[in-house]
Amino acid sequence: MSRTVSISEVLGLSDDYALAYYKSQEAAGSLLPSEGAVLISLSDKVNLVDQAIEIGKEFQKLGFKIYATEGTAKFYEKEGVKCEVVNKIKETSALRS
């Protein structure tokens, strides 16, 4: 039995990671969602504070529902970004035991 496999690859180039990702998705024909929900979990809330706040506020402004882990949700709520708290995977599995 013979089988043909077709693999396509795309590449988005930019000095900016977000723009490179966008270009790759656009080239692949993937539409980025303009509504829905996003999960945000920040490990570094100190060094990237301005960027993190901007991202949360932008998703909120665009109408996305924001899910966040407990620490991230507390961080965002201080900045006026509403979040629904979700457990980390290890916290969820501990609840089931």
C-alpha cells in the first residue's frame, strides 16, 4: 500500500515575534480569532509589567474573555482588567485526588 503525504510549511520573518507569528498564520491561511477567550498566566510580573498590563487591557478592549491563573488574575485586577480564575494543571489534578 502506498501513501502520499503532503507537508506544507510557511515562514513569517520579522524582528518582532508577534509580527512574525502573524505573518506565518496569514501565509498559512489561518485566521486569528477576533473574539472569544484567552488564557493568560504570567510567571514574570515584575520585569514585564508594562507589557503585561498592555496585553491584558488590549484583550479586554477587544472584547475577549480573559481566563487567568490566580496570581495573574490578582495582578490584572489591581490594574482594572477583569479575569476569571482558573486552576493550574497541578492544582486541578490535586483536587481530583
